[in-house]
Amino acid sequence: MSLASDARFWDRSARKYARGAIADQAGYERTLQRTRALLGSGDRVLELGCGTGTTALVLASGVQSYLATDISTGMIAIAEEKYAAAPAPTLAFRTATAEALLPEAIRYNAILGFNYLHLVRDLLGTLRGIHALLEAEGLFISKTPCVGEMNPLIRLAVPVMRALGQAPYAGVFRASDLTRRISAAGFEILAVENHATKGDDNRPYIVARKT
């Protein structure tokens, strides 16, 4: 399995993914509201792992520019269809990774990664890339499934499904591991929150500032 195979998996899954309902709509709305409050009208924002663009289309209107990226051309194609139906002048979609953006001159005031970090193969390397893409004191805002804290059956099923081609790469770590790696990449953790409406869905919402 490789990054290319992960992209192919998401290409195959894109239409089904787009039809799926958000499991915790109220929790998602809380995440949107919290994130919107952290973004300013003059901000340049980058979203990594944007999927079919639902979050980008909501948040882009409140900032100067918003680049939403994903490794899957299938996901970006659906995002572009949504954009055509409801254009947002400050928003652009692009098939790209954080690493691919590093050579470019643009640096961002905020980088978002929702349901994203557990899918990257080199977590610390990606976090360091995100750090490099941010302006001084820029914010990295994430909400990440911590598979290491989920039901043991889920932890056992992940590598089996991946081996069968029924799932992409997924890192297994706990929330404490994640915050430690974010700090090691050069960030100050400002907040760790639970936005689930019932209990804890093991997807901490983390706000970190570049130091």
C-alpha cells in the first residue's frame, strides 16, 4: 500500500462518501462554529484532506482566501460540482498534499485538517510540513479520530481491512500521542476539546499555534 493506492481508494469511494450522512450533525456544527470564530476576514486558509468540500464551502466566505486540497481527484471533482452549484469567490479546490505545497511561496494564517491526520503515513513529517506552511504564530486546527482509544475490535479490524484493500492507511495512536507529536513539530497547544454531542467520539478538536 502507498499514497497512490490510498488516493485510488478514495477515488473509488468518493461518490459513496458524498452520499453518506454526517453521523453527529450537531457536533459538526459546533466544530464549524468554533473554527469560524478562530478565522479572520484577512486570513489565508489552507484545508488539507477536504474531501468533497462541505466544510470549505461553509467557511470560505469569512476569509480572504481559502485553498481546499485532497489527494483524491474523485473527491475534488465532487467538490468542484458543489462549487459550481454555489460559487464562493474566495475558495479554490486542488488535488495536492501538504508536501507538494511546500515549494510554493504562499504561507497561510491558518491550516485546517479535519478527519485527516490519522490518514497520513508520516505523521511527524506532515506536521512539520504544516508548520513550515504557516505564517509566524499561524494556527493549525484539527479534529482527528484517535483509533488507539477506540473499541479494540476496531483497532484489530483496521489492518485487516487495509490488507484486503477495503480501507486506506490509518495510523493508530491515542490523543496523548497526537498532542505530543504536534508539540514536537513546533506548535503550542492552545486547546483540546470534545465536540461530540453524546459522550466522547475519540476525535479531539485541537487548536495549536506555530512557535
